[in-house]
Amino acid sequence: MAVALPTPTPTRHRWPVLALLLTAVFLDLLDGTIVGVALPRIRADLAAGPATTQWILAGYALAFALVLIPGGRLGDLVGRKRVFLVGMIGFGAASVAAGAATGPATLIAARLAQGACAGLMVPPVLAMITVLFAGAARATALTCYGIALSLANVSGPLLGGVLTEYGPFGLGWRSIFLVNVPVVVATAAGCLRYLPESRSTLPLRPDPAGTVLLGLASVLVLVPLVGKRIGWRLALAAPVLVAFVAVQRRRGGHALVPPVLFRHRSFAVGLAVLAMLFAGVGSVLLVLSYGLQDGWHWSPLRTAAIALAWPVGIVATSGIARRAAARHGRTSIAAGLALLAASTAGLAAGLDRYGAGWVTVGLPLLSMGLGMGLCVAILTGVVLTGVPDEHAGSASGVLNTVIQLGTALGIAVIGGRYFAGTDPATAMPPALAGTAGVVAGAAALALLLPRRRAPGTDRLGR
């Protein structure tokens, strides 16, 4: 997809607008993880079986992944602000439906709608950031984007536990969805007033064949993962992906996903690192949410409180990563991933030997946050290094799709290993050890990233 972005125009509202855009990104990722800690309560309240419970969690990711890349293209065609606001308002409406669900089927339908609307809301954000910022300001804005990704992913269990235990008006777990509504209203109102409209200046054409093939491939990948039927069913996606690549090569500049994106080593390798990282993070959150409550009989609030150590660590090292980005970005990312892997292995060993406690869980989570702050805060910018501005919208959609697919893969593989155990407490250490191995692989792969960005360029190769 070719996206011609106008020259960034300074505006006194650009930093407040950035805060609004990052709020939308935060809401999306938060809703992907906030449900995990509340699932035992939801399962009991709605009399949902294990497979149904899995779809409450994974249905959001499936719908989100289906819409992400086409949603980014739609914004380039008809206006990013317009598509962003439609997605945000729809996301708020779906959150109301989820909070009012009377059974598992209605909750799954609402979660699918939430994910689809988030798929319209999120892709325009990175492209709009490139419209608002240039040079060092753009690098700072992208670092803020990376911090929002980190904090949203690990804040879900904390907020979910508090709301599940002390939801206002006796709403309990329903408040984890309804809390979105006032935030959506305030954010949409601010964006409607201050966010400038932007779209592609190139004569783009829709790519219906690419859209259908990509959607079919996403379903063929994600549905077997959710159903834990990995094998020949997952292999069905391979020929569809081959056909998708062939169609994209023929369409050139009008492709939904321009093949030229993958000629940049930072983009191709960075996407693989992101996929492995979020596979690890997603599986850790799932194992902790279930293991501490079902295995060690912790309350949702206690589970949420211990999880607070993770975002504290992220905040502590994100500034260090930002300062190291220009000269030592690859080193910071690899070191952060290595610390995250070692800390996850330490968490597994502590649980196996001493059991779950404030020290055996809290200290490793703090260390995991320190490692995540060193890498995720700048990884998004590194992935986009060298990607021309005209392909920023497409790159954004691909990046977010890879994060969702990586998360789903981690939940399916590592989560499946955890749920295969007979005792929720004893199943935690081997599952977490597997996660540590995945993140260690991401650390090794990060060494293939470019050593540093070219002097005088910003995060999008400008």
C-alpha cells in the first residue's frame, strides 16, 4: 500500500492530540489483557465452558487481526481521522454490549465487535503521528507509543483485578468493559475537535482480492490456535498466504501490503522479534492469572496487586532506553529481552521451589518490567526505521497484526501446555520456563537488527 503523507505541520495541539491517540491504543491493548484475570468469575457467572471461555479471550484478537490491515488501507482512502473516530465510537458501543451480556454467546459477539472496531481505530494512529511530528519530535512520539504498548499489555491484570473485586455499583467483572465508555467519549470529543484529517495523496485503489485472501489466512491461522488444533489445520493457511503474496506482488504500489516493506532488515527482523516478545508476554499474563487464582487461591485483587510490579519496572527503564536509542538501540533491545527471559526463568524456578508469595512472584515481575522497558519503548521505532513515509499506514497495520498473532500463538502454545497439567499450581513452572525460552530466542534474533540508524534520519527513515 502506498501512502503519501503530507509534510508534518507544527501545531500547538500536537502533544495533547498524541495523548488522545495513545489513549486509544492503550484502550485496545488493555481490552486484550484485562479479561484474563476476570475469566474465572465470568466463567462462573455465565456458566461458560472451557472452550467458550477461551473464545471470550481470543475472539477479540481474531476480529482485531482480521480488520487491522484493511482498516489501515480504508483510512488512507477515505480519511484517517474519520475511520479512527468510527472505530472508537463503535468500540465504545461494543463495550456497553459486553458489559450488559446475559450469556456466553452475547459476550463473545460483543468481544468480536470490540475487536473489529479496534481494528479500525488503531491502524491510523502511527500514520497520524507521522503527519503531526518530524525529526526528534517524531522519535519521542514513537517512544511514547512504545511505552503505551508496554504499559497497556501489563496493566490489564491490575485494572481487571481491581474492577472485578471492587467494581462500582456492584457491577463486578462487567465494569472491566463499561469503564471504557467515559474514556471513549472524552477521547472521541477531543479528537473531533483537535485532530487534523489526513489521507493518501496518491490515487490508491481498493485491493479486494488481497483483503479476502488476508482475511481467510488470518482465520485459518487463529481459529486452530484458539481451538488448540495446531497441525494440519494450521497448515491450510500456507497456500492462502502464498496466493496473497503473489497478488501483492502483482499489484505493486496498490497492494494492501507492499512487498517493498520486507526489503528493510529492521522491519522484517523487528516484526519477528515483536511476535516472539508478545507471544511470551501474553502467555505469562494468562498463566499468572489462572495459576495464582486457581492454583494458589489468590483473590483477583491480590493477583492484580502483585502484577503492579511489572509496569513499575517498565516506567523505570523506558527513559534509559529512549536515551540509548540512537547509538545503542539494538544493544538495549537485546539486553532488555535477555533480562526479561532470565527473570521469567527465575519466576518459574521460584514458584517450583518455594511456591507463590510476594517475593517469589513480585521481584521477578519487577525485573521483567525492567527488561521490557529497555526494549519495547524503542522497538516500534526500530521496526519502522527505513520504511518510507508513503508506506507508514501499511507498516502500522502489519506491525499491529503481528503483535496480535504473536499474542494468540503464545496463548495457544504456552497456554495449552499450562492447561494440559492436572494441577494449576504445579503446571505454572514448566509453562513459564517455555515462555522464557521463547523470549530468549527473541533476544538472540534481536542481534540481527541494524546496529544503529543512519545519522540524520528519524524513525521512519525521513
